[in-house]
Amino acid sequence: MLAVNGRAKEELKKILSARADNPQAVVRLITSRPGEFNLVMDVETPDDHVVYELASRLGEYTLAFEDKKFVMAKGPLSGFNKSVVTLHGEKRK
């Protein structure tokens, strides 16, 4: 399972609280290609499910918030193993 550090949890809560007008709002972590991650605002749907194959691969990653941006690190948070996670607006209405 993906690890999320404390600062990232706080920032995700801020993002969701800004969407308090929609109790179904969620932040999705998506990937378009290996090692490239994006956070997307979306709404919860009845057909939401965890893709277990992806979840098991994410077990070696940590989502963190550093220097005013989200980063994804494979292994320890220190070093050069980090990539910036882009935060996008609404995915669907």
C-alpha cells in the first residue's frame, strides 16, 4: 500500500476541505506512464475500486509534501529518487 507522510496528509485534507460543498469529492492518484504520477480532483462513484496490482506496486512508494509541492519517492524520501506529482483540477463533472 502507498505510504503518505504527515505533511502530505495535511495538504490533501486542505484540498478536500476546499471542496466541502461536494461531500463526494476525492483526490485520485493516477499514472499515465511508469514513474509519472498525478493527483486529480474527482467525485466518488459507485464503481470505484482499488486496482490491487497497482496497489501492490505502490507499496514501495511514499507520497510526500516538500517545498510546497507533492512528490513521490521510491524508497527513502532523501536523495534523488523523487518525482514531482502534478495536481490537476476536476477530472469529470
